[in-house]
Amino acid sequence: MTWRFVTPSTSWPTRWDSEVANYGDLAHRLTAIGADIDEIAFDALREAVADGEMQRPVDDKKLMQARRAIEKAAGILRQLDGDDSDNW
């Protein structure tokens, strides 16, 4: 296994910055990422149908798995933030 180390850019907040996002902000960002994944999945599905494919795209299952994981993480962050509403 090869390990890669990523050097954060100067725009990434660190835990010592005053700009660190709170749980609610992180949950909101994750929800937006989940919506982006949905768009990618729907675009791939639309393209497959247009191409006459009879099965769902190969990546669809993994994309949905990623989306569910992101939704779960966002929900946990909302609970930590004290906002238990499910209006996302």
C-alpha cells in the first residue's frame, strides 16, 4: 500500500483558525456534496438510457453508497450541533 500525504492549501481552515466550521456548517456542506453526487448519478443514468443501456451504470451502486455515507455523517453532525430536524 502506498501512502500519500496531502499538504493542505492555505485556504483550508485548521483547527486553530477562527474560521473553523461548526458542526452545522459541516453538515450543510456534506448535504451539498450529497446533492452533487446525486446529480452525477442522474447524469450517468440519463446518458445510459440515451445510449440504450438496459442496466444501471457500473458506478451507480458505489455513488449511492457514498451518498448514503455522506447523509449519515451529516445527520450525526446535525445531532452534535443540536439540530435534529430532517429538512435536508
